[in-house]
Amino acid sequence: MNESEQQRRAYLQAMDIDIWLPRVSPDIDDVPAVVDTDVTTAGIDWETLQQRVAECTRCELAQSRTQTVFGVGNRDADWLIIGEAPGAEEDRRGEPFVGRAGQLLDQMLQAIGQSREAVFIANILKCRPPNNRDPKPAEAAACREYLQQQIDVVRPKIILAVGRIAAQNLLDCSDPVGRMRGRAHALGDIPLVVTYHPAYLLRSPSQKKKAWSDLCLARRLAAESRP
Ligand code: SF4
């Protein structure tokens, strides 16, 4: 067994997945090159969008943030991962999904043949709510335009909504994750799958098999999505 196969088995084991399940080998050569000329539907280029987010004062979270967390990854990604909002560590480092939950998200991505570098990871909010409280509806509404512009540029084949807050905001509903996960949704013409937040999976590892099932559904929908 070569080193990458050993790694893959470790990722699957971290997800509590039996190693005989199907696998797809990640291939860094398959990652599309970054295109600098992409613009949003509003005609804004990616760098200008980043700058606007960095300087944004549209909601009260601008007062308490250390920095904005724009998102990370490949702007031409097939997969767009959307979480809730930056936590303390993300606020400090300026990157979404770091720490133990971020490591588990990385393992989840690796288990389906993706990686942090190949996907794009963003949040509903670009700034940290104090004390990690839930985003207020007005904050999510104020920030939504930035996320929509990111979706417009990335044009992913699949959106993975990670956790209750992300799913409820994207699908404009108040259902619990348990009712939203396990089936296909859509945001416009982009398929969307809901799954548990890795922070929740760390607290409830027995749910990892459901998360794996969600990831497999998302992988199938991405494969069936537009070329
Ligand atoms: S959360 Fe969004 S809308 Fe609010 S200040 Fe930050 S970037 Fe602006």
C-alpha cells in the first residue's frame, strides 16, 4: 500500500467509514488553474470583491472583528463548502474552518477525493459574531451579497451546506439539519446538499456515517451536474 493509499484509509477511518467503500483518488493535476479575469454578475472582479469585504462596515460585526474571513481555496472549484461564520481562531487567522473542526472538514474532503486547495470554502458571515453567537438575520442579509457574488464567480457543480445556520440561510427555512440532510436541494441551478457541521460531528461521532452518506450524495450530484 503506497503512502497516498495509507493517507486515504486514515481519512476514511477518521470518518468512521469502512475502508472497502468506493474511493476516488484526488489528483492535484485535475485542479483547474486560477483565472484572474473572473467577475461577479455585478461586474466586480475577485480582488475588488475581496477588498470590499475587507473594508465592509455594513453590519455591527465590523466593530468587533479582528479581520474579515473572505474564504479560501480555488475560485474555479467544482465544490463550494459553505459554513456559518468565523469563530475565534478563524477571526484571528483570517481563514475559515481551522482548528479541530477544520481538520475534520479536511478529512471529510479527502475521503471524497477533494482537498482544501481544490474546493472553495466560505461562510454565511465574513465576520465573527461575538462569543460565537448565532448570526442575526440582519447580519446574514447584509453579508449575503458577498456570498452570492462568490457563488457567481466560482459557479460550483455542488454546494455543500455545512451545519444548521448555513443550511437554513441558504434554503431560507428553519428546519433542523436532520430534516434537510440526506436529499438533494438546489440553489438556483446549482445542486445543494446539507450535512452536519464538523464541530457537531466531533461532539457526536455516531453521526459521521450520515455525514459520509451526505458526502457521497454530493459527489454523485456533482458528477451529474453540468460539464
Ligand atoms: S459580517 Fe458581512 S456585512 Fe457584516 S461587516 Fe462583516 S463583511 Fe460586512
